[in-house]
Amino acid sequence: MFVSLKSLLQALLLPPGGPLLLAVLGACLIGLRKGAARRAGWTLLIAALGALWLLATPALANALSEWAQRSPALDLSRPVEAQAIVILGGDLARPDAPEYAGTPAAYGTLLERITYGAYLARRTGLPVLVSGRPLEVQAMRASLSRAFGVEVRWVEDGARDTFENAELSARMLRAAGVGRVVLVTSAVHEWRAAHEFASAGLAVVPAPEGVWRWHGRGPRRYLPNSAALEASSAALHELLGDLGRRMLAALGLRRQQT
């Protein structure tokens, strides 16, 4: 129930859903043709569309992403002191990709995560755990083996959010004598995920991937595009998620399971 409520709130609050809902509300108020309501409607409509424009600009997307991306890239010039690699799910997967004879396949952000996870596995020789929903981990396991020759040692497919990723993975790894892991996830997600895994009792070596930067200059930084809107939404999701994590911990509403 809690996870479903979080998903609903994310869809309603984060861009583009949140600004669009405000714009619709503003349009409805304008239609009432009453003085105060009409003025409030125009204010909401203009503010919502302006916010959507700004969130879709590379300038604001860069600022939000830099705020959310607080874990530095893993330095492979030094020995990686860990016992396993954990790759988190959390994005797109196809259950029956025809180009792979109908087997599952990862794409999008999920493919970026497993690509980097496979790179680290081959560089370090560490065993791999994948964690996420059933379809995600099936696609991750199949793609790692098929495309990179990396076999997954542990599969955790019961997690529905980052908290459960950490709890269920930690339980599985501790049973195998693993206490320190390299954690592979998106750069904006790494900070929150690392704290969840640390709270679950594992020492974490952050390994963020997919640092988002817009390298264009001049007026193009203020022209909206879909990539910037996606980056802004992802950064806001993680910033709000980390705030929620802190609040739940401060209120004593989230306790680690043993």
C-alpha cells in the first residue's frame, strides 16, 4: 500500500504530471468566469506552464542534477575493497525481446546500469547481485550473461523500492558472509541508495553511472527539450525521496529489519 501510494504521488507531483495538473486546474478556474477565481486560474496556468518550461531547460536540469549527484565516480586506479557488486533495477525491461529469441532484455537506464556493473565485474572479478522487480532482474540477468559474459550469483526479485532493495539484498549477502559491496545505480540515485544500504548494515562503495551534463552553450541552455525534462524529473524524485527518507528516520517510522 505504501509503495503504491508513493508511485501515485510521484506521478501526480513530479514533472510533467504536477505542472500539467496545475495548468488544468488553472484552466478550470478561468472557465468559472468569476473575478477572483479567474485571476487565480490565470496565475496557476501561467505559473504551471512556466515551471514546465524551466524544468525542461538544460540550465535548470543541470543545476538540479548537480544537487542530486553527490557521490563521486568510482576511482578504479585504486584497489576496490569490496566483496560483491550490487546492481539495482528500477527502469525499463522487455519480457520477450524478439531480437533475442523472445528472452528478456534491459534498455534505457537499466541497460546503462548493467553495462557499468558488467564493466566493474570484469575489472574486479567480484561476484554480482541484481535486485529489483521480477521482470527487471530477469532482464538484467539475461542481458549480463548474453551481452557481457557475466553470470549473476545472487538474484533478489522481491524489492519494490530502494528501501526493500537494501533490506532484502543485505539479508541475502550477510548470509553469504558479504559485508561490503560496490553499489551500482544511477548517479542521481546513488546518494539515497547508499544510505539505505548502509542503514541495512552493509558498508558501501558508491559506483554511480550516468552523470547527466548538458554541454551546450548560449541560448540553447534555456530552450526546453525532453532529455532535460527527464533529467529534472529524476533529480527531483531523488531529492524528495532523500528528504522523505530523512523524515521517516527522524520520526522513527522506518526501522531496519533483521
